[in-house]
Amino acid sequence: MNLQRWADAESGTTAHTAAEEHLPPPASHNAQTPKFVREYADYYKTPRGYHPRSVNSNTGWSRTTPLAFINMPLLQRAGELKAPALIVHGEKAHSRYFSEDAFKSLGSQNKELFLVKDASHVDLYDRQSGKIPFDKFEQFFRINLK
């Protein structure tokens, strides 16, 4: 990745992954395609979530995007957060452990990890699944925003 970053600097352009490499379109899926990849594609590669400027719908990430995650661990300073925190995640999301790790790392004493029953990762992107817990958000904001 560092060599790519150097090449990008010299050329004045940014190399991106191919859209198909980053997130294969639904028509290319088969029995071996992981469920979460199918769910993402069913969102980003269809009218439901497609946007012409979305990295997940089109050109993919830059080839050096992961460097930001390597150089600065995402939860490195989470313990400094003292404000009320609500983390909402799908109970059946492949990425659930991210939220569980974040919750454990938070320094706030007023924190909650709310798992939405039977929800996947993308079920919480829009109202199509009917699983977004708007009532939970309202309750959290009414109590904690003063």
C-alpha cells in the first residue's frame, strides 16, 4: 500500500479498486458468496441504496484507504469518551463484534449497546426492513440531550 501511495503522489491521481473487485454485483453471486456480501450488494448495487458517488456502488475504495485503519486503530481513544453513548447494531450482523468491541472500549458510564432482534447489518440502513429502532433513538435523545 505504501508503494501505491507513492505512485499516486507521483502521478497526481488516486488508484481505486474496481467496483466489481470491491463489491461484486448480485448477478455474479453464487452459493460460495458470503451472506454479508450478498446483503451489501442487494443494497448498494440496486436502486434501494445505489448512488452515483457512493464508493460501495461504484468505483470502490482507493487502494490506500486501509492505511488509515492500520496507522490509527479505530478505538484507540474511545476510553476518553465520557458523554452518553448509544450503540445500535443488528443482532445477526456479521459486523456485530465491531459494536461490541466499541461498547467495551467506551469510557462513558452512561452507555448502552442495543441489539436489534433479527436484524442484519444493512437492515438498519433504511426503512425497508422496518427494523430501525426510532423509538429507542427518541428515548435516548430525550433523556440525554438537555
